[in-house]
Amino acid sequence: GEEVAQTPKHLVRGEGQKAKLYCAPIKGHSYVFWYQQVLKNEFKFLISFQNENVFDETGMPKERFSAKCLPNSPCSLEIQATKLEDSAVYFCASSQSQGYFNEQFFGPGTRLTVL
Amino acid sequence: LAKTTQPISMDSYEGQEVNITCSHNNIATNDYITWYQQFPSQGPRFIIQGYKTKVTNEVASLFIPADRKSSTLSLPRVSLSDTAVYYCLVAYNNNDMRFGAGTRLTVKP
């Protein structure tokens, strides 16, 4: 597709429950990025993939967060045992193969609310 | 610690030129500067990217001085629809992606 698709649009979980978010990058884009936007504005980089391989995971809280990008499947971000502070909008972005720092195309985001 | 800093908010009037400056003191030789625009309930949208001197496209210009420790996004003749949050993004040392906290631009009639 020509747009990055993210599902679901909204997700509500009780503390301790699992949350799984999905992202379909633009067809032909090699890089996928996940970001967390909290406090309305602040973006935090979580992880990036080059095709199905992790490219940079320096932003991932590894004890509870995991992510995958498998061939012929949407990418996913999973949070085990959610905490209140995980409440945020999670954005996925993709970029073309020419370079990791090229223009990123963002999806509409998934709003996660942890109660 | 690498940090990307920009003003929290700015006000302007329709038809004026708006300049938003981003500070990135720890930028390295090969790091790029990218600006994004975000409307409420939407993902950020790419505006412009640059490495040095000046870059211009159909919507904006990006000015980067010789020391590259800051950059200025210039929006010519803003309209009401330019009201949004503008983010500066620097990927320090090609792997440390840091967005600024965003500048909320309000364009008034």
C-alpha cells in the first residue's frame, strides 16, 4: 500500500495484561521504525528493522517489550505485562531502501491506554 | 548526552514568515537534520531534510550554519492550516534518533 497502516487504532488494557500492536509498512520500504509518543509531544525511539532484521534496538525496554518484522506479515510490537506508564501513542514509520535516515512515512498511530 | 532542543511554542499571523530554530550541539559530521509536521491525531509528516548550508523545497527552507550546532526551519507566508506541532529530528552518530520536544505553532488570522 501507499500508506503505513497501524492497527488497532485504540487499545485498552488493564495493568499486567499483554498488548500487541501491528504495522504494515509501505510496500517496497526496507526500514521500519517504532516510536512511543508520551505527554502529548515527546517522541521516544524504540526499535528499527531493516527488512526482518533488527537494525537498532537501543530504545527498547527489553524486559517487557519485543518486536518482530517477519516476511509477508505485518510488523508487530508486543508489550508483556503492561504498566500505567506504557500509556502512549505508538507510531510506526517506514522508509525506502536508499538510506536509514531518509524521509520516514508515519502511520496514524495506536493509542494504548493502560488502566 | 545528545539533545535536540527547540522552543515550546510560537505564534504568528497569516501571511508572515515563520522561523523555528532547533539546537543540536552534539551533532556529528555526517548527521542529518530532518523536520516533521504533526497535526492532532495524526502521524508526523516529513517537511524537509538537510545536512549543511541551505535546502529549499516547495513548502519550506532549512538553514544550517557552518558549525551545524543549530538549524532553522523557515515557513514562508504561513496560513491557518500551518497550525501544527513541528519537530526537529537528528540521528546522532547515525544511530541515536532524537526528536526535539516539538514547537507548537499557532497561526492567527
